[in-house]
Amino acid sequence: MSDDTIVVGVLSGSFGVQGDVRLKSFCAEPEAIADYTPLTRADGREIATIVIKGQTKGSLIARVDGIATKEEADALRGMEIFARRDQLPSLPDDEFYHADLVGCMTYDTGGAELGRVKAVQSNGADDLLEVVSPRHSDTVLVPFTKAIVPTVDLASRRIVIDPPQGLFED
């Protein structure tokens, strides 16, 4: 979408036959996604209301306006949902929206370039920075902890990493 929007969830297909959807929320409080309406789907359509009906393994069960049938819900599987940045709460200094980290250059504590953040993965425990390094054929997954990532400077799009031994070595 744009720099003014942040992905807050993704439609994950239908739940039942009445048009309910599985909704994976990326919000710290998953149900809070309904508080940020109106939202925008990746195809540009607006979502004016979301009614959370329950939870299932790994996602919410919701009624989303504009989706009335199982077939419509299934056709939108994988569709990202965006909120305007000004709708979202301000974060403390040591917390970041994943979208703000993607594209940042990473450097080791000595100033040597390590690579660029391709994505941020959430695995349930600590987040992982997926770094594309010019010295590696595969991406490098870096635990996003204060001990390993002591500095994030969003203004200069710079992240300092103190990698465990062997993480960036060939």
C-alpha cells in the first residue's frame, strides 16, 4: 500500500458456511484489529466493520463486511488488511512496527555492513529479523532481542546487530 499504512492482519479463508472468516491479526492484542476500522484490503476495498465472534487455532473468527458467503471468504485467502498509521497507537521507544524495520540496513558493532532487513518473522517467542546478506546465498535469521540488536535508529534506517559467533560467517 503506502508508507502511511501498516499491515494489521490477513484474511485466512472461510470458517463455516455462513460467510465468517478466519482472520490472522498482527496486533499485540489480536481482537484490537476491530478497533482500527475502517481498514483497507490489499485490493483497495474498505472494511468498515469487523465483528469478532471467537477464536480458532492461530486466528480469530470474524464477520467482515463485504464478505457474505463461504466462497467469497475463500477467494480472499491471503488478502492483507491495512490500517492507517495514524489509527494505531504510538509505541514506546523500544518497540517497533515490523513495517518500519523492513528495508533498514544492518551493521555489526564495528560498523561493517551485514545486509538489509527483508522481513520480520514472528514465531511466538522472539521476533526474527530476516536479513539479506550479500555474503550469503540464503537469508540470515537474527533473533530480535535487545542483547543481539542493541540499536535501532529508524530515522537513519540503521540497525546495529551484535551477532552470535558464526551467524554471519561463511
